[in-house]
Amino acid sequence: MINMASSQLNENIDRGQWTGRIGFILAAAGSAIGLGNIWRFPYSVAEGGGGLFVIIYLFFVLVIGLPVLLAELSLGRASQRNPVGAFKAMIPGKFWPYVGGLGVLTGGGILAFYSVIAGWTLGYLGKSVSGTLSQAVDGESSGQIFSSFVADPTWPVILSGIFLLITFFVVRGGVAKGIERATTLLMPALFVLLLALAVRALTLPNGMEGLIYLFTPDWSKLSLNVVMGALGQALFSLSLGMGAMITYGSYASKKENLWKSGIFIATADTGIALLAGLIIFPTLFFASADPQAGPGLVFVVLPTIFNQMPFGSVVAMAFFSLLGIAALTSTVSLLEVVVSYFVDEKGWSRHTASITIAGACFLLAIPSALAFGASPQLSGGDDSILPFGLDFLSLNNNIWGNYSLSIGAFLICVGVAWFWGIPKFLSALEDGHSQIFPMPGRQIVGLLVKIICPLAVLTVLIFIIATGNYF
Ligand code: PHE
């Protein structure tokens, strides 16, 4: 449909490209919207003191998330390359490709634990079909169903394997026929279902208590870990700091208005996270579940609300299918980052790259799948061999999903602002669309990418290192 061949580098012709505007925006929003919004955001809120976390999170989305998103999209589209190639092509010096390399590594690191949670959604889909989930009538019974499910030594491993296999098939299908097609169809459906669930949750008895919890900050909970968690969550949720948006930007044509795309992606992602909060917290107070339930939070809380609804089991099936799909559009982007590196830089075929990397991630996912009771050494309890009292999955979640993304976002800002240069970044951002954004907007984004974002991330990291408050 789009004929951009003349403006592209020759060797990029078979890299693939989005077929149009909607496809690009929905694929990028599909990468952003995923388990990060519906699984990770609510339990990070619970661990980070409710409204306090939400306020810091929103601040980071605006001040760091959106500028980094625009920087990544621009770098990707200007270079038409994977993260390593993008730095190689746009910024001179031996160091910068390693920043892309860190992103590729982080993509694999995140995929290896993310696919385990994604596997849980498949398991819960199975439970809603078989009817087991209708026994989850309150916080306690639902908690038991969850604990015995995740402590099983085989199912979580098998399900994460199945999820990676599906991810492999989509990525192998290519940019337009695989990734774009799947996302365009499914993202709108997810949104409608979430909206309906939010209405139900808010009208439950005690629903308003949940709302108050979500939006009232308890400043006494302020700590470095909460700030780090909110920063990591903002980056994780927007798929930033590791080159996913560089990669997706690299399949975009000059017809795309990257300002608009970036603002749309950030707004949609944040809106869906808040919507998930509006579902989880009222339900949590209603079901008297424990707000500190960690990675199991949504799996424990949501089934209790489904059982309070007419046609609850149908809603449960629809919800877990869509959650699985939202997860899929994110795992696809994680795998795509690594695959695009091996295809562009190492000349591997898309098929070989996708099967090899998905397979490697499956092996790396196994310890995370066993980290909730199946292997006490990995489960963060008394017999655990791991530091900080964390289970293997949570440890990886913190390392890759908070620290690595923050370091990545810092380096991307420094590279784009100080070595590629703000004028080149802004003209890449607006390439094909002259003067489409009012002047103060450009200056503010320039200032944020050049000074505020790197400084803010660095300050958080330095404080954490100096005080030793790692997790
Ligand atoms: N943003 C995705 C989510 O919220 C996770 C993700 C992180 C995907 C980093 C790609 C890169 O679920």
C-alpha cells in the first residue's frame, strides 16, 4: 500500500514495514499495553503505597516517558534499523552500539519472565472454561486456587512454552502480516471489556474505598524504592529503555506524524493502566483480599468480581483471552527487538532468528516458572538461595524491568541529545511534517531529553547506589 522504497536504503527493502498509520499506532500501543498495565501496575501500586505511587508514576510518564518515547521513535525511523544498527548508523563512536546491545539483552531478559505471567493468563483461561474459577468466591478461596496453580511444577512451564511458541509464530509472520494484523483486531476489544469491568467494580459495595486508595497519596510511604519502582514502571509500561520503540519506529514511514503517534501511545497506555487500577482496587476492598499480594494480585482479585456478575464465567473467559492477547502484542515486540538485531546485523533469516531466540527464552523462563513454590530454592522464602528475599521472577522483574530499562533510558537520552543532537532529533521527529507542533512543545521536549530526563534518572540511580536500597 505504501510505496516508500525510493526513500529507503536498499538493504532495508525486505525488513518489512507497517501497512499504514493505524497499523503502526496500534502495534506500538499493543507493545505498550500489556501485562505491565493490568498485572504489574496494580501490584506496584499496592507495594508503593497506593496514590503516592500513582502520582510519581504519572509524573514520570509525562516528564520522562513521553520524551524518551519520541526519542526512540525518531531514532528508529531515521535509521530504519534495529537498536544496535540504529546507534551505529546515527551516532559515531564505538560505545553507542553497546547501548543498543544492552536493549537487545534486556528484551530477552524481560521476555523470559514475562512469558511466565503470560502463561498464567492461559492457565486462568483454562480455569474459566473448565469452571474451576467459579470456586473463587472471596479473597481467601481465590488465593488458594492461585497458590496451588503457580506452585505446580509442570503447568506454568508448559504454558509459558506455549505462549512463546505463539509469539514465535506471530514474529515469524513478519511485520505487517503477523504483528500488525493481530494487534489491529484485538486492542479495541480489550479496551471495551476493561471499561465494562471498571463500571462493575466501581459499583460494588466498598468500591469507593478502592478509588480513594488509588488516588490518595500517603506521603509517609515515600522511599527510594517507591520512586525507582515508579520510574521503572513508567518505562516498562511504555516499552521504553530497551529499543522496542526504536525497532517499531524503524518500520514506520515518513507519512507518520511521530508527535501524534507518541502522544497517542502514551495516553492510551496510561489510560489503560488507570482503568486497570479502577477495576482492581475497588474489587480488592470488596473481596477483602490482601493489597500486598505481589505478582498474584490480579489473578487473585479479579475472579472474585467475575463471580459476582451475571454470565461471570463468560466474562472471565473473555477477560483472560484478551489479557493473553494484550500480553501477546507485548511479547511479540520483545521478541521482535532481538530478532531484528539478528536479522539486520547478523544476516540470520527471520525464521531462524525467531525460533532460536524464542527457544532460548523458554529455557531462561523455566526458573521463573518454578519460582512460586515448585522450587523452594528459587521462591524467595527461608530455603531460597537468592538475594534480597525475592523469588526468581521478581528478581528478574526488578533487574531487567526497573534497573536495566532506567539505565537504558538514561543512555538513550544522552546519546540522542548530546551526540546525535537535539536539532537532528527534532527534525527526524518531524520529518515529512514541517512545523506541525507549536514551538514551546519542541523546546520543552528538547530540554527534557537533553537535561531533565538524564538528570532525573541519574539522581535516582545515584541515591540507590549510595544508600544501598536496591529493592
Ligand atoms: N510495555 C509492555 C507491558 O506493559 C512490556 C514491555 C516492556 C514490552 C518493554 C516491550 C518492551 O506489558
